[in-house]
Amino acid sequence: MAPGPDVGRSTGTVRWETFAHGSDIGVRGFGPERERAFEAAAVALTGVVTDPASVRAAERVDVACAAPDDELLLFGWLNALITRMAVRRMLFARFEVSITGGELSGSAWGEPIDVERHAPCVEVKGATFTELAVRRKPDGQWVAQCVVDV
């Protein structure tokens, strides 16, 4: 079962969480660099569907997108992942992001959905502009977040 709203986890220097937002769910990633926050937001996206720890990082899928600002880049990244999850019927456990200018190149590692083992609780339809933000906090940590439609 997925962690549910307002639950977060840490892995190394990145932390992720989900948060309640009406009938939808927010995803939020934290990291010491913008790229790590994008990666953590992607883990939170998986956390909406299932426990990311239950997903094996067996197969690599590459993702590229471009946008004029960080918020739209996060929006594009998450929607590209959601599309790959749906088309390939996969869940992802690990992510790697590189951002140069307005271009993101990334990879996601995961496996095909196993309904018994992953017990998916919702289907994510898409990232939205609601609470879309990418910012650096005064302590230097980056936050990348938005609400996803479920």
C-alpha cells in the first residue's frame, strides 16, 4: 500500500513527501541541488501509487524535456514520467536528472507493475499547475512540488 498523504521518506541527502490537496495529492521533493529535488519529487510521484521501496530498479527508461523555467520543467518531467508509467505499465524506483539551461535529461529505473506485490492504490493522470513551485529555501535546500491529478 502507498504511504498516503502527508507521508515522507528520506534517502541519503534527498527527502520526499506527499500532501493532501482536496481530492488530489501533492508531491514534493527536497534536495541539496535542484536536480536532486526533481529526483525526489519523482520518488514522491511513485509514492502516490505504491511504496517506492517495493519497486525494483531493473530497467532504465530515458526522459528528456525542455521548458523556459524551472516550474514548467518540473511539470514536463513529471508528466513525461506519468506517460511512461502508463504506456509501459511500469513503476519507477530510482531517478537521475541533469539540467542545463532549460533542458532536462533524465533516467528512471523501474519494473513492470506487479499488482499483487505493488498493490497500486491510485492511477496518476497528470501533473497540474496547482501549487507548482521550484525554489531554493534560505537554508540552501531546493524544493520541487506540484499537485497531481489522481
